[in-house]
Amino acid sequence: MKLTDTLVQCLENEGVEYIFGIVGTETLDLADSLSKSTKIQYINVRHEQGAAFMADVYGRLSKKAGVCLSTLGPGAANLVTGIASAQLDHSPLVALIGQAGIERQHNESHQYMDIVKLLEPATKWSTQIQDPKTVPAVIRKAFRLALMEKPGSVAITLPENLAAEQITNSPLPVTTAPETVPDADSLKAAIELIQKHTKPFILIGNGVIRQEAVQELLTLINTLQSPATHSFMAKGVLPPEHRQNFFTFGFKENDAALPGINEADFLIVIGLDFVEQLPNAWNKNKLPVLHIDTLPAEVNEYYPVKSELVGNIKKTLQALNQAELTVRSWLPSGNLQAQIKTTYQIAERQDEALSIENVLHLIEKNTSESTIVISDVGAHKVSIAKTYQPKKPNRLIISNGLATMGIAIPGSIGAKLACPADPVICITGDGGALMNFAELETAKRLGLSFTIIVLDDSMLRLEVKQMNQKFGDHYGVTFQNPDFIQLAHSFGVKGIRPKTLAELENILKEPQQGMVLIDLVSN
């Protein structure tokens, strides 16, 4: 059996369902082996960046490692952005990359670059297969690392000259990674710390969702009755109407939750990834911290950890909930919750403008709790992080680590394949849309159904705002757009340009059948 046949067996053994990629000369043997698989669907895409974004979002929603594929040189370079995005957003991803034969890697050679070194800063592990017999061990290690907390990206390069080598090795058994829980002394210290303070504030990160600890978190909040706020990527962990929900924090401007945090005497920080925002932005008072996460706390002047509970977050919170914690009920002054709702425009709309906030209210009103909304990066991402209230956790996908424009359209493909029964709505600016618009053909070819909302204003709105504030004018951040309706039609996709909120609402009420692009033109 040739090496790539064994490699595909190893991927099947890991439960891989889809591989997103573009085949090149160096990966022909792998493509041939994939063609014989009855368990894996290979999806040829239009750009390697799109392949990595699909794998990223698929991994985040399926709890499996998403897999992407490219050839050497330019193919590998095109994967880098998506690989890095998955790494910083802690999505499990495995990249398989063709490479020049080992015999020509010692000198300057056509299309050759050191992919292992290129991807080392963007991955948990970057390696090259050197010995065909190691394929089962390399694949098993790759998937284990990609899925272990904190999840991220792994890259494997395969030299062309090894692809057809004959080997007899078999896949290694898939074993569950061990889970740790804090010891009794750590738990006791944490409880004493909580009891010592009268005004704790709970900060919630995406680790709570990754570790499926939402119910345990709600039990803790209901017990303590202390205020809580969540990061962009943790939206949906608290019901919008929850008495202790102080919505989202982590904004560079107009962060309405900060006054409440500043009024506290102690922070309980659960599953928060610093990649979303460093603590110097939300803990300027250097309040003492109880750190609850899968990994020990990072050293930071503005994150003065007094106690750590390190291990599986779900089991850690279960242990904490078994303790006899006393109520630590308090509310920030000045009716802060109502102020946040006003500032973030969480309340019902007041006018009929086709603003992003009003669009978000319509989506909330006219979609089910299983609907997945995927936000691209731009000014609208900030609005979504403030205004939109998903009905369940992991139903809003935001790239807030690398914060990558262009993720939304290919990410919607990954989302729909991970959750085929759930409606998917992609919200993108015109800048991000055209970065990976060609993947509409991929989605159409696969027969997928989802809705794309394009915010069509012929500018990078966030940069226009920032430059106007800083310089009084802007430069280099406006452009001309094609007719998105005609462009959608050219891909066989239905395009609609509603003029009013009522028209948009009627569109959103319709069951998703096929793909629909909604072009929202700014006046």
C-alpha cells in the first residue's frame, strides 16, 4: 500500500468527513488516494485561503479538527492566513501540504520554500514527514494536538518523492486526551478568595463554550448572583434577559461594561483568551483575579492572579458549585444594565432605517435558536458584538483573534457542512465579501443553502471612521463595487436588493432553499 493510501486510512480513523483544498502536482498521489475513500468527501475550492477558513469554522462547530489541503509554495502561502486565524481563535485545524522532494530541498529549487519554518509561528506544531513509516504516528499526534486545549492549528508537509512509497503501517488507535481538575487545596483557596470579597464581577470567555460548561457557569452565576459579562466569542452563554447579564466587553471604544468592572473588588475570569483583548484594557485598576481555565494564567501586570483553578472548565465549575458558596449579590450603580442596552442598541429598533443594528434585530426576531450567524471583520463586526443577542452559545461565529477579513463566505460553507440542519446567515462588508466571493461557486456546486447579507457602502467603513477621527480626512479606503445582484446571478445564486426593513423581513421569514444574496446598499 502506498504512503498516501495509508495516510487516508489514518484520516478516516480520525473521523475526518471533509477535506477542503486545491490539488497540485505534489499532491496528485494524495488526491488519487482520497478518490478511493468512502468516508471522506474531498471539496475542491477556489482559493486555499477559503479552504483554511472552511476548515476553521467547521472545526469550531463540529468539535472535530477541520482539514485543509494545498500543494507547495504558493498554495502553502495562501493557506497561511486561515491557518493563523484558526490558531488564534483556538479552532482545531490540520493542514496537509505537498512539498518538493527531499532530494531538491538542500538548494534553491523551483517553488520550494521551507514550509515548516514558515508555519511554525502560526501553528501548535509544524512538521514534515521524513520517514514513510512514521505517517500513522504523525497523523495521530497532529489530531491530538489540534484538539487538545487550547485547540489550534497543526501543519504537515509531505515531500513528493515519498507519496508513492510502499509501507505496511496501520493507523494508531484514537485515544481520549486526559482531563485534569484542580486539586483540593487549589479549590479551597479559590473558595476562600470568593468568600473574602463582596463585589465580584465574572468575565466569561470562549473556553466556556469549547469545554461545554455553559450550564455549570449559569449555576455559578445564579448562586453568587454577581454581575457577568462575556467576550465577543462567548456571546450566547447568558440569556439576554438574565438578571446578571451585562452583555459584551472588549471594545476599543465605548465599552459600556467597563464601569461595572471598575466598580468591582474582584474578578472571576473563566475561559477567557487574552487574544481577544489584553487585560490592560479592562482591568486598569489591577483588581485581584481568580483564574479559571484549561491552562495556567499568562503573566501580565494587569492580571494579578490570586488563585488559579486549572483544568477542565466543566468539571472545575462542577466542583466549585458543590461548595457552599454564599451569595455575592450586587449590581453596579446607575442602572448600568439599562445603559448598556441603550449604548449597544440592544432594545427594539426606534426607526425604519436599514442600519446594521435594525438588520440584527430582524434576524433575532425572525430566526430560530439554532440559526448560526457568521460575521466577517469590519465595522459591522463591532455592531454585531454589541447589538446581536444569539439565542444559544456557539451560534455566533466571530473571528476575534486574528480578526480576519474574508472569513465569512467560506466560513459559511464550513458551518453548513458541520451543522447541515441549522440555518446559516453570513454578514459581510463589501470589502471582505470580494476577498473570497469565488467560493459562491463552491457552495453552489455542493448544493448548500444559506443567506449572505452584503453591507454595500463602497468603503472600509471602520478605517474611514478611524482616519476621520485621527486626521480629519481619509485616504485609500474607498473603492467601486460591482453590481452584487448581477454577480450573484452569474454564480447561479439568487440576488435581492431590499429597499425597506419590511422587504428584508419578508426575505428572512422565508425558509432557506438554496443560496440567497441580499445586497444592502447604504444611502
